[in-house]
Amino acid sequence: MRGTLPLAIGWRFYRARQANSFISFISFASTAGIALGVAVLILVLSAMNGFERELEQRLLGVVSHGELTGVNEPLHDWQKTVADAAHIQGISAAAPFIQLQGLVQKPGGFQGLSIVGIDIAEEAKVSTLADYMTPASWQSLATDENHIVLGQGLLDKLGLEVGDILALYMPNKTAEQGGSLGAAKSHRFVISGSYRLGGELELSTAYIPLRYAAELLQMDGVSGVRIKVDKVFDAPGLIRELGYSQDQYLYISDWTRTQGHLYQDIQLVRTVMYLVLALVIAVACFNIVSTLVMAVRDKASEIAILMTMGLDRTAIMTIFMVQGALNGLLGCAFGGLIGVALALNLSSFASGLERLFGMTFLSADVYFIDFLPSQLQWPDAALVITMAFVMSLLATLYPAFKASQIAPATALAGR
């Protein structure tokens, strides 16, 4: 009983704080502040995890993890490169592609367009592009005809529909081979489908059949090979290992050069928000200090009586640490529940707010997604709750120590 007595007294003091309305208000403010900080921090970390997931699964599912492209000439023996890639542990697949550049006319001028010639049988091994278009659109790229699949955002921008004819202006063969730039030549394509991915890629990239692209450029070979790896962060090393093993001079590129800024931005926002919200929780914990300091002054005579009855100074410290810890525990519990609930339903909650207020949080014209993603990771939630509770516990040390230093005679004399 003696070991649990300080805990029982601390619980009673915590419940009796309602007698002083001002102390009660500050105690509520500290609990609410901790709860708000914990909830928002869990929500922000979940949103950042969601952005990372979408970057890896959506954008890096379509954008290649790495590319090997010929220097000043096509890659003639791309089958050997694909075979070599299969022998490197960590590389899961490789596929050929042909890269073209062109201009399409839009209201008010022209827009640059990157055209990629693909073989759907090989492309399916390295890309999830087929997931973002209809089966009919995907199969239209299996022919050797002048079919083209555009992003839905670009179709809307150009005022075109599937089945329309698209005039594409491309440099002539002399310019493609590095000679003098002649007049651009117009090529007509049938828009056979569209894809919806969001972001800049949807507005600037189109796909055509690989065989038709080779015929169009009169190319013996392909522009390069797209590489898919098992772990995206291993891509730079693996792509270089494959590139250095080839006989032909090649340009070596990986996703960290083309899309790495997105990952760095996500990590920067995560770090900044973590620090800011941790400081918010720390400020809320300072309210615990204020609450306990006033509680110590209010309970000075009770502390003196307890000490004269034989309670030691360690037990007195425990009493007030229990009071502060209960504030922190309550704030962590409520904040954790609210944060987890919001994180699990963030996408639908954000969509509801967009419909309610007629606003858009993320525009597909700017970002690579048009919705607010979320992925709750329980270790993150546990870390946030533990950090907040430890900070609230540390905030109790000074007031609890001051309570243990009260002189019983002095406190009782002034009663």
C-alpha cells in the first residue's frame, strides 16, 4: 500500500483540481494542446507517407526507374542489353523504347510533346501504364499503325477526343541525326485512346506503337532501354552497373535525376513539419508546468501535512508527477485516437471538403496526383505518442521537485 499511496494521492489531487477553476482551465488547455499536436503530427506524417507511396507506385510505376540511351546513334542490339539486365540481381525487367519530340497546335500557339514508342508486351514488364488507360487504348499500341494515346488532360486542353486526327510536327530525319535543322514535317496520328495519371506527365507525354515509331524515323534499333528495379533507391547503382557492362557508349540516367526533387521535397516537408509540431507539443507541455506550479502553491498545506505524517520527498515528487503525467496521457490518448481516425480517412475527408467548399487541394495540372493521399504507419503513431508523453513527463520534474522542497513548518505556519 505504501508504494501505491503516492499514486492514489496524485489521482485524488488530479480529480480535485476542479475546485480551482483557473487551474482547471490551464490543465484543460495543456491537455487540449498536447492532443492537437499529436493528432496533427500523426496526420501530417501519414500524408507524407501517402505522397511517398504514390510517388513510388503511381509516378515511378510509369516513369522508368532508369534508362540507357544511345549516344548519337540508336541502340542496335537492345536484346543483349535486356539479357544482361536479367543477370544483375536487383533488376527485375528491361524494355526497349523509342523517344521522339514534336509539337502539337493548341489554341494560342504550339506545345511541346514527348512521344514514346513502346512494345506493350515488353512495356508491361517495366511499367504500370496499362493501369491508367482502358484495355482498348492499351491494345491499340500493339499495332504498327499511326495510333497515339494522349493524356486526358492534354486532350481536354487541345479540345480533342478519342478518334480525332492529331497533326504532330516533328523535326525531319536530318535534324534527328544531328545534321542541320530543316523545316518540321507534319505527321498525322489517330487518337486511339487516353490515359489518366495526373501531373505534368499527362500533359506532356504521348505513346505510340514501337514498330510505327521505328518506321517513322527509319531507325534500325531503338533509342534505349527502360529499366525496372526491385527497390527504387537501389536504381542509381544498378543502372550504372548495367551501363558500364555494355560495349556501346550510352547515356545513363535514373529516376533520382528526373523525379528526385519530388522525393526531396517530401522529405523536407516531413522534417520541417515534424519539428514545428514537436515544438507545438512542447509549448503545450509548458502549460503542464504552469498547472503544477499553481497546484503546488494551492496544495502547500496539504503537502506539509503529508510530510509530517511520514511521507518522504520522493513520494511528494511522485504525487505531482502523476498529476502531470495524467494530463499528458489524456492528451496523447485523445490526440492519438483523433489523429489515427483522420489519417485512415484523410482522402475521403479531403474529397468531402472539396465538394463542400468547391475548392481543389491538389491540381492535376501541377502535382502528379489530384487527391490527398494518406498511409498510416503504426510505428510513426507510436513514436509521436511516446514522444509527447515523455515530453509531458519531463515537464512535471521541476514543479514536482519544488513541491518536495516545501518546509512543513513554514507551510503550516502560514496556513
